[in-house]
Amino acid sequence: MRKLSLLLVLALLLAALAASPAIAAPVIPQPSSQFYVLDQAGVLDPATEQTIVQTSAELARQTKAQVVVVTTNTLDGASPEEYALAILRGWGIGDKNLNNGLLILVSPAERVSRIEVGYGLEGALNDAKTGQIQDIYMIPYFSNNDFNQGILNGFSAIVQEVAKEYGVTVNIGSPQPMADMPAEQASMPLWAKVLLIVLIILLLYADKRFL
């Protein structure tokens, strides 16, 4: 009797799983004729698009690695990670055997960005590194609605890291943090800045008191 009950429960569970709707993959756009850039959000200057296309093509020629930039108005309910990974795989970005593709995804309307990295580049561009690039070179510009400069900055930083990983030289300007702040200062969180100011005040007070 117990065995029959267990079999019945198992059958019901299997039926429920079979009836459950499959998780739909994100609906992604098709690549542009230039492949390396698709600006659906309309935030990139023609000069920036040209820089991305020409630089990415040169990088691919030397290393087989491909860096692609996509801007979109909506992720259609998908997470940035799901949407970016779907494009990276769906477009076949990077060499098939080396798995060295990289996607810079930005959705200005949804205020999100994502740098999705193929396995072949994760040694040079892990999550910590790509997060730092966004925090220093991209997001400060995005906060001022300057998506063109923020994306160009992030693209430049990424290309330099990939070129360094392969030991090649690619002609592209260095990214600049907003207001030319040192990278350490630009990446410092607000609470750390407040703490630093308090410590400086305490040190100054101590100097005056004990001199």
C-alpha cells in the first residue's frame, strides 16, 4: 500500500513538472550589419560607433577576440545577465573554440548595464574587474545621462585589457574617470569618503591639541 502511494505521488509530481511552462529565453535583437555595435537606444554618436567597429575589427584580426556593444530600450523582463548571455551565445560573439567573446550591454531606460565575458577571457576580465570598470569609467557618466562617453570609456578599458592579455597593441585612447579623478578616488564608495573625512578631521584636531 505504501509503495503504491509513493508511486502515485511520484506520478503526480512528474505530471506537474511536465505541465509546467518552460522558462522562455529572452527575445534578443538581430545583430546589425556592422555586427560590433547595435545602438537601439540611440545614445551613441556616429564617431563612437565608428570607433567601436574599427577597433573591434582590428582586435579580432589580431586575437580572434570580439568585443560587441549593444544598447537597448528594454530587456523584456529578463535580468541583465540573462539578456546579455543570450546575445553573447545567440550572436556567436568571439571565436567558437577560444570562447573569447565579450558583450557590453546597456539599457538606459532601465538604468542597467552588464559586461558579459566568455570563458576564454575570464582570466583577464573576471567579475571584479568588469565591475570596477563599470564603477569607475561608465556609471558616473551614466548618472549624468552621458551614455555615449560612458560606453566609449568602458569599451576603451575593455579593449586595453584584452589587448594586454594577448600581448598585442591596439590604437585606442585611454578611458578617463569623470573629472579626471584618480581611479582609487573614483571607485571609493560614499561611506568610505565620509569616514576618510572624519579621520582627517580627528587627525588635524589631535595635531593641534598635542603640539
